[in-house]
Amino acid sequence: MFDSAHDLTAIVLMLPTRGMWLSVLTRYDDGSSFCASNKLPTGIELPPHKKTVYLGLEANAEAVIHSALSERPDGHRRRPAAENLLDDYKKGWIENVEWRRARGTTLEEIKRVDQLRGQPRAIGQVVR
């Protein structure tokens, strides 16, 4: 979903073993982004130019949208439109994967993931 008037893109994700969450983001022309999400951190870092604020499991859609609008940094925002939405999503995904592959996973990330194991991080997550 997107809101061109406010330069926002929203993604509702549902994974059977990970639960459901809402992420609302603003993309910038320089390739950076700002995202607000109603989930908890995974323990894995994101590229430094892609900032995410984790609002927790209790945050409703209104709170996520408010955070996405009020906390995002200034800058030249990329306006989402039907013509660029899918390409921008693909480009962002590829950038994240390439950054992760080049950087690898740090020992600190592995420790954080291990500490979070068994704790829900999204609404409705099945904990095993």
C-alpha cells in the first residue's frame, strides 16, 4: 500500500511462524529509508542508511503511521506511485541482501538472536 501525499509505503507481513506486523516507511532519493514497525527487533542489524524504529507488539496501526510521519528525518523523499512501488521494493530487498552478504553476521548479532530465541517478536508469532 502507498500514500503518495505523505510519501509513505506500508507493508503488512504475515508469516505463519513469525506472526503479523505492519511496517510503514519513507524512501529517500539517496537510497536511504526510515521505517516504523509494530514488532520487536530481530537482533540482526540493517544497513546503516536504512533506519528502523521498533515500536513493540502493542503498537496499533495508528501509532505506527504516526511514528513513521513524526520521526522520519528531513531529506528529499521518493514519492511512491504505482509505477515505482514494486521496483523500489525489489531494489531495497536486493540492497539489503548484498549488504548482508558483503558484511556477514557479527558475533554480537548471533548472541542477540540467541538471547531472543523463544520470545515472540510479532503479534501472533508461534514460539517453538
